[in-house]
Amino acid sequence: MVYVTGNIHGEWPVFDGPGYQKLKAHDTLIICGDFGFLWEGTQEEQDAVKRLEEKPYTILFVDGSHENFDLLEQYPVVEYAGGQTHQLAANVYHLMRGQIFSIEGKTFFAFGGGESEEKQFYIEAEKWWPREMPTIQEMEDGVRRLYKMNLQVDYLITHTPAPKARTTYVPGQVQTQLEAFFEEIVREVQYERWFYGAEHIDRVVTEKHIALFYNVIPVDMPTKKIPKGKDKREDSRVRMKEKRGGFFRRR
């Protein structure tokens, strides 16, 4: 089985939660961005990633807007399921942008990245990377691979949603370059479902666009059976928030 969920933010206890107990050997879990186990580069973080090898299933993730890209890009690039990845552990892979993967007979187009909210606060705290936003080259490479698939894949896995799939969508709102790219994908590419995690909610936005945070669901779960949203999980990872004197608060 292939399961998909929202952001993790480096919270180890999440993997012991009830939604994860159903995953068994040979299953695959895909995380829609903000994996978050690489942030400070500490031994504790390295140990946490190593502990994920205890899980009997494979863990895949696209990058979000809160990743330490300097650390992430130090891992070796290896091929997995037909696409390029960074391998963090024996069963943990970062799905690189614009790659297409074949898993359990289904095709997955992965395209991580997104613009940080409160970017200036992260910049001042020296916890911001320009690479959070995809480049034109990455987008062009993704398009080239989509053309090889005749502009048809089964699933899209991203962190950022397509503009009109945002729950806060405002017509005419200024788009980022990434959002403009995703809007083209909506028009040009045939797909069954698009999963994303940036909004920190669980919601079936449309029949094809599904926002995830708590939920751990099979990629092919019937729409009517997808659990409704719950209260937001309290993230234990600390983020920077603008405060005079440089205070911190929990995300």
C-alpha cells in the first residue's frame, strides 16, 4: 500500500501515532513537505533519522519551505523507483523536484518547495534558504519529464498547493513563480489526485485536490471515506517569530 500524509516538522512521536500503526512491511509512506528532521545538524537529529530505519515501511518526502537545504543536499543522490532522490537512511528518501516515480504500479510526480511565511523572520535568524523556492531549471526539467509521460501521471505530491486549491484562494492574488507553474500543470496535465501539506489542514478541497496534515490515508482512498479535518497538531519544532529582542515561540 502507498500512504500519504502532511507535514512532520521533525516530530518523532508522530510516527508512533495511531494513524501510522496500520503501515506494515513493504508499505510506502509519502510526506508532503516539511520533513524537518534536518534543521540544526545535531547528533540528536542524525540519531532520529537513524531510528526511522526501525520502521518496517519506506518513508519518502518532498521538501517543504522549512528544510535545511545545506544539510539535505549533503546526502548521496541515488535512483529510487525510477527517479532521483537523496537517501538519508536505508528506508528514507527525499524525492527531488520534478522527478517521476513508479511505485506499486502508479506514477507520482514530485515537486517540493514553497515560499516561507514570515520569511523575513527566518532570514534574520539565519534559518532561511533561497533554495526553498524551485528554480526555472527545475520546472523545465519537470515539464520535460511530464512530456515523456504524455502529460499524464496518477498522483502529484507537493508541499505548496495549486493556487485555486488553496483554502484561502483570492481571485487575482499575486502569484509566486511556483504557483504560476502549478496553475499550468492543472491546465495541461492529466492526473487523478494532487496531495499537498503546506496549509496544515485535512480537507478534500476538490475531488482532485486534497490537503493533508494529520491524516495518513491510502492514495486511492475513496473521497467520501477520507476523514474530516481535526484540530491542528501542536508542532514541537521551534520556529522564529518576530519579537523585539529575538524571542522564539512554538510553531
